[in-house]
Amino acid sequence: GAVVSQHPSWVICKSGTSVKIECRSLDFQATTMFWYRQFPKQSLMLMATSNEGSKATYEQGVEKDKFLINHASLTLSTLTVTSAHPEDSSFYICSAPRLAGVYEQYFGPGTRLTVT
Amino acid sequence: AQSVTQLDSQVPVFEEAPVELRCNYSSSVSVYLFWYVQYPNQGLQLLLKYLSGSTLVKGINGFEAEFNKSQTSFHLRKPSVHISDTAEYFCAVSEVNNNDMRFGAGTRLTVKP
């Protein structure tokens, strides 16, 4: 079946540095991908919609200059957390819908970011 | 935009007992509905989904859910739970023709021996 991968699965960085998280659709093309953030014991909150070949669409309250999204190809979207702070520590999950045939949305395994 | 309400944040239940996890949604257009399970420190696993057709949907691990349009509900049920069903369960909604998915707050199912 379709698979979405994320890399890295976990990362620890120092405050003030930037971290890039990759989301790949492994056996299908995804013109759209979604980025979610999940704080401990909370639900997934949609951060932004990544669009191949155009600018990402951010949800209200999400800083676009802090969370840079690049959808460079039909199988890759990246989320860069710039100037990370401890409050950015979270579980970041991406997803990609496969629109051919029966609708299905596939989720990546998530990336645990810890900012010290 | 669409939204989801999971009415119970925690549901404790004894092993082999039936369970129902409640989910209500709000949307002005037609929707797709989903239930996901998340085990600690892991990603999401799809349990089942409603896209169209029969309102009773059967999923993996013995779970099923029924779409009720008049009550805007999509409750998840299992007739007999196991210890291994202990996890966080999320209901999600996606509007037809709009792929972004919104999640409920989650229900923590704890199965006791």
C-alpha cells in the first residue's frame, strides 16, 4: 500500500538553530501534503497545506516565517522550523492524500522534535 | 470549515466489555469521516473510514462505526475489547473536495483486566 515517510524520526536541537523535516510519498505523487503538530496528550492540529509548485497555505495563528514549507517535487515536502525554541518541541506529522481511485489520506510516522 | 467533537476524553472499560467512542462533526457540505488509533510515541493508524454508501463501516481489529447524517455523528464501537486496544483514538473529518483533515481532541481508551 501507499506509504508516507518522514525523516528524521526524532531530532534534538539547541535553541536558536533551525531544523528541517522531510516528508516523502513513496509510491504515489502528492500535489498536496499537510503538516500537523501534536503536543503531548493533545490532538493533531493542522499547521499548513503544502502545495507543489506554489506557496503553502498556513492555518490561522501559524507563523509562516517560522515554519517554512517547501514542496519541491511531487513526492517531497519539507518543513523547516527556524530559530527553534523549547516551545516548538512537539510531534510533527505530515500526510498526503492519494486522489486516484478511492480517496485515502496517508500519514507519516511523525518526527519528534525536542528543542533544548 | 469542518470541525469534530469527541465527547469523551477518557473511557475506561474492562476487558471483553463492549465500548462506544463518540464523535460528532460539523460541516455545511458533504464529508468523509475517519477513525484513527495512535499508540504511544507512534504515528496514526487508520481504523476505518466512511466515504459513501453503507452507513455501517467495518474496520480493522473488530471495530465498526455508523455514520448518522441526521445526528451528524460517527460513533466507533467494538463488541468486546482487549487489553491491546488501550490507545488514543481520534475521529477526523474531511470535506469532500477539500482534502485537509480536522481532528477531534481524542479519546483515551483504557482497557482494564
